[in-house]
Amino acid sequence: MGIKGLAKLLSDEAPD
């Protein structure tokens, strides 16, 4: 995990 994990969390909160 790491960048992908953070990106997933961001996408989960604000999917664009």
C-alpha cells in the first residue's frame, strides 16, 4: 500500500 492506498481513499471520498 502507499500511494495507491491514499489515491483509493481520496477517490472514495471525492470520486471524479
